[in-house]
Amino acid sequence: MKNYKYYIIGIVAFLALLAGSYFVGRHYANKSNKAVLSNYIALQDTVRNYQTKIDGLSVEVFETKRVILSQKDAIKVGLVEKEALKKLNIKTLADLTTLKMQISIVRDSVKHNGQVVYIDSSKHNPAILLPFTFSDKNKYFALAGGYDLTGKMDYNFSVAPISLAVYGGIDKKGVAKLSVVTDNPYIKISEISSTKIATEKQGNWGIGASLGYGAYLGTPVKFAPFVGVSVNYNFIRF
């Protein structure tokens, strides 16, 4: 009966140790998640925009800082959705970058072949004769259209393929950043968020609790339950 008493005490102590470890671990995990999310929000500052030349070509650069997280932490703080990875058939994510981009084209002179006439001799009331066509194009876009005799307008507008070069790395100050480069002057990027998914590494050292029933060497050999705390070192990773 005495042995059963020790056995029950051991079980209770073990459960208490597990519960304590769980709540302590959860507390630090929540604290870590909040810190990660706070750092992420702080890094998503206003996009920096400047012009430079690369290989003699004038380009626009849109730049922001980026976050480096493990995939597990990125999922915990809500930056990565498990459902999205599943649907995209991605097991291990390397990068996640999103941006908001708009094309803004303002032209102050569009060529046309219409004839301008004046309704009266004072030349204060100009008008343009129908039909006529207009067009405007360069390497980035093409616009063409016109008006028929009834004043009905038709047009065609097309944008050339947009080229974006994305550079992710560490600057000279050790800050992780992302730079989006384009030679298209009509592209404006208002928001960029970028997360680099770091490879998760399993620590070699670990600590844990153990509960069991074993033999105590001696004369004679005795068998009894035990509760213990162990420090482990992983020689092999799976």
C-alpha cells in the first residue's frame, strides 16, 4: 500500500510539472508571437521611392524593410495561411511578398487628325470637324481611337508587359530589405510587405520531464516508480 502511495504522488507531481511547463511555454510563446507581430508592423514603414541608373538606364526603385521569420512563426502571427500553402501545394515556403501597384498615365498633348474650325468670325468659338482619330504611344503604352460622324467615340488602350526586378537582401547596416526596380515611369507602388522565411533549425540541447517504473541497483535490486527531469542532446536529426 505504501508503494502505491508513492506511485500516486509521483503521478500527481509529474502532471503538475507538465501543466506548469505547458503554461510557462504558452506564456512565452504568446509573448514571442506578440513581439514578432509588433516588429513586423514596425518594419512595414512607408515605401521609399527614388531614381537611379543601372547600366546607364534610368530606373525607379521602391524599397522597404523586410521581416525574417520561421515558417512556424509566420503562421502563428497570421502572415502565412496554412490553407494557402495547401492549395498552392507548397510544403516549405521561402519568401512571401505582396505589393500594391497602380499605373498612372497623364499626357498633356495627344495627336489627332481633326480639323479645327471657328463657328464665327471672332474665332472665340472653336470646334472640331467629325470624323477624326487620335493616337498616342511609346514603349510603355499605346492609345488609339476616334469619333465618327455621329460623335460616337471608340478607342483601344494597351500596356506593354511590365518588367519588375525584385532584390531581397541585407544592406551594409545589416538591415534586411526588399527593393523593386522598374524602368517604367508610370508605375507607382504604394505598399510593399515582404517576409523572408528562414529555415527552422532544431536545437541540439533540450530539457524534459520523465515518469516511469525502473530498477534501483543494490542488494537486493528494488523496483519502484520514479519522476525525473532530464537534459538531452540530439546527436541525430530526422
